[in-house]
Amino acid sequence: MEQAWKKSLFAYVDLLNKGRVAPAYAQGQGTVKDMRFHKMQGERSRRLAQWYESRSITPLRGETGVRTLRTVRQNPGEIIADVALHSALYYEKGGITHREDKIETERLTFVQAGAGWEIINIERSVPERSSKRGAGEAEPSLRLSKWGEVLPAPQPSQPLLNRRILRGTAGSREVRYRREEAAAYADRWWKDGNPEFEVFDVDCTNYVSQCLFAGGAPINYTGKREMGWWYKGYNGAQEWWSFSWAVSDSLGRYLGGQRSSGLRAEAVERPDQLSLGDVILYDWDGNGHYQHSTVVTAFDADGMPLVNARTVSSRHRYWDYRDSYAWTDRTAYRFFHINDYL
């Protein structure tokens, strides 16, 4: 039975893969009978086609792998499974071939239809749009997965998970921000996350902060979660990191603050003013609350930034995120150029 329903899964993955290269292809139904999905996919395909044209890129090929994370329910004639989709898109721009990667999770409901299986419901997780204020900021009594399930309590870890935390603190001698090292760290850990640090349910800003730290940004340890920029890990069940380390909106306020030393940044108007290791924040609803963070890791043939992120793990993704399920026509951005000397 497992082999039979997975044939339907692979057909669905093939549909998505071909739709990345030729957006109109994704409007075919195949084994997917979720009409809501087809309506959303049709709108998305039109947006992708316009996006490719506006960027003057030519999609070359896509590669999409799928991994079953777990089977949530398995009854006769019905299976619900959580899957991870790792898609790579190769495209040409200005005579240069680029590759971008992202990993997204979905919950699929399969039902048996005659000798085969059909997908009747597709639920996409969009953690980039999380309504939570950020890791630990709301201090919930229960930790929930992106699907709303109760997670076990975090296991205690040593307070100073990363001994290099003592290397360079705000107020010490000025250090150069090593942009290439920040970008290299981002490329090293975009997919799985550095085990020296906690991985949060909404992990984008924690990841960006790690990249800044890898580039030499000095810790500003205050011991107060609403002040400074710092990380220590868990002390028992207590979270030891500042909101600015783990929450997009708080990181934006910290980067935009006035200080004479330590991690500082200049807010710029355009993405083409950014350099390697710089930061972009995303406000999906245009209401002034930033929900997502990325770090610049490369540039396309026009000199526009390509970014890495976690939560929806992404590598060398075009900066404006118009292919994201979180994006809306109200999306606003903040561009931060990190000071060369900190």
C-alpha cells in the first residue's frame, strides 16, 4: 500500500518541479484533486511568470526531492503524511547560470481511488508568516509545532553553548566586520542549523544573528532580554538570549539604534546598496511589524542580492521573496548595511 500512495506523491512532486520552470505547467491537475490548491497554484503560476519576466531570467531546469517526515494517520483508504520538499531551480541571467535552493514542508492527505491514490488536501506550512512574536518572546506555557501539535519541553543545555561568545564584546576595541565569513557561515548552516546553537520553531533571526556573529559582530551582553544583542542558550529551562538575537522586529530596532560601538548598521533605501553579510527584514502585511529576516550571501548578474534564510531553509534566493507563500502585495522591506567596523 505504501508504494502505491507514494506513486501519487512522486507525481505531485513532478508537477511542482516542472511548474517552477514552466509556470503554466503547474495548472495541470494530475493526481491532485484539491481544487483550492489548483486555484492558488494558478494565481501563483501567473505571478511566477511575471516575476521571471521582470527579472529577465530564463529558467533552465528544476530538481525537487521529497522526504516523508512522518505518517500522521494511516487508515484503510486514507493516509496523511508530512513531507519536506527540497527544490533547486537553475536559471540563466546575463549569461550566468544561478542556482537557488529552498526546503518547504507540507501536509498531504491521500485517499484511495480505484487502483490508485489521489491527493485531496494540501496544507502548506508558512512559518515565515508566523503570528508569534518570536522564539520565547510570548513565553507560552506549551511549545507548538508549525502544525499546532504540542512539542516536548526543551532539554537543558549548558548556558555558554558557544565558548567563542566571549570573543569580542561591545565596548572592546573596534573590529572589522568580515563579510565573506558571515556569508560562508550562512552557506554552511542554511540547511540543518549549527548544533552549537538552539534551533527555534521560527529560526530565521537566530540564524541571521549567528551569521553576524560569525562575521565578527561583538556580543552586547546585558543579561536583560529586551536590551543588547546576546546569546547564551538554555540555563535549565530558562531561555538566555536577547529578543534582538531571535526576533525579526527586535533585531530591526537594535540595528537601527544609535550606539558608538558594537553591532551597528545603516538603513539604506535600495537592495542594490547592500553588500555580503548585510540584512533584509520582511513585513508581509505592511503594518510595520517585521516577521522574517535574511542575510545577503551572493549577487545575481545585475548585482541584486541573493539571500539565505532558515525556518523555510533557503540558499541564494532572490531578495524580494515574491515566490514565497508568505508574500503579499503589501509586503515592505528594511535594508540594513552593517558597518564595516564594529
